[in-house]
Amino acid sequence: MDMIDINFIQKIVIIGTGKLAWHLGSALKSAGFEIVQVVGRTAEKSGKLAQELGAQFVVSIDSVNLYADLYVLCVSDDIIHEVIKTMPVVNGICVHVSGSKGIDVFGEKYKNFGIFYPLQTFSEGRKLNFIDIPILIEANSEVNNKKLIMFAENVSNNVFEVNSEERIKLHLAAVFVSNFVNALLSVGNELISETNLPFRILYSLVLETVNKAFDSNPDHSQTGPALRGDHGTMDAHLQMLQNKPELAALYSLFSNYITQKFSQ
């Protein structure tokens, strides 16, 4: 991916020390941006991330660098409002990275603000290539929007301009296809653990299910006993789950949904 002019945004402050802060900070440093400061709650976490990024660190939002070009709020959704409320007024662009919070959370405190939302799940110890991660951009002005898009294109080949309503709906979809799917994988792991078989025996099946859904359309690739109306198999499965009432309820819920949706 060819680098583009990054003069619009060069000096960056990262607020937060969680998983996304580590992943994003590393990607921005690799892309040639200068992380001038890390702001966190503890000296241990802030200092460790700052050392990794070649930045200074502080543990008080009151001590934030006032002369950066971009302030990235890598904090949990429930404290975004509080961070914005307590952070000093700055001229640089302030962005949050939440999929579920709108742009209106900034209120009227700042002149330059927006959203920089990477659509991905982040975990400690797993390396990700930001080039492949979709980044959703929204800003309070056309100028800031262009700046954020140019900035994002230095770390991702998939940059989208998306308003808050669209992004929040996308976040809901992401919860279904990521968080809920992982919970179902956990169910599969639990059931497989009752045999002598490894959890990885399901890998090929899961991979083909996902690939098939994206190659065609999930509405065209549904299979299984509920689709076929195979009540004998479903009854047998429910019998096996008689000592796991929560899983039995989940099985029935999904089976009924599949039957109703795909029988139309």
C-alpha cells in the first residue's frame, strides 16, 4: 500500500491502555506517525505502552498534551462521556473508537471531533494486520472528514465514511456475527469436551460455513436438520441436552428461527 501525505495529522495522543490502544498504537507507529503521549490510569500500564510506542506518558487527563493533531479515545464505551467532560479543550481532532456511541457524545466542547472505528475484535497477544481491517470514519465537518479519511488510509485499505446511525446498526450486526458466534463456538467446545475428540475437529466445518456464506449469501447456504424439517434428529439432540436446559432452550430458539425464516 503506497503511503500518502500524512502532514495533516502527524502528532497523536492515545488515551487509554487497553487492547485496541496497543494494536492501533503499533499500527500508527509503523505507518510513520508520531505518538507523542499515552494517557492512562496507572503508571505501569501507561509507561509500558508509551515505551513500546516511543512516547511520553501521563496518568491524569488534565496533563494531556495540548498541541497534538489527533486525540484517540481508546476507552470503554461507558466512560467516553466522562473522559470528554474532564479532558481539556484542544484544537486537534478528538475521536472515539466506539461502534455503539454516536458522534453527538462530543457535544459542543470541541471544534474538531469525529469517530475512528476499527471493525475488528482485538485480543492481547494476537497480531493483526490493520491493512485488512475496515475503518469507519465520521467527522463534524467536511474538512475533518477528509483529514480522517486520509489519515486512516495510511493504516487500512478498507476505509468507509459512515454516519452514526449506520455504524450503530453495523455494530449490532457485528455483535451477532462475532460475539454471539464465539459464544456458540464455546458451546461446541463444551460439547466436544465430553468426548475424546479435539475441538479443532470442528475447524474445517466452521471455515467452510463462513467462506460459503460470504462467497454466496448466508440466506442461500443454510443447512441442517431445522431447515430439512428433520424432527427426529432435533428431538434426539434435545434429549441429549435434557441436563443442559439453557443449551436446550438455545437449540430450540435457533431451530425455530431457522424453520420460520427459511420456510418462507
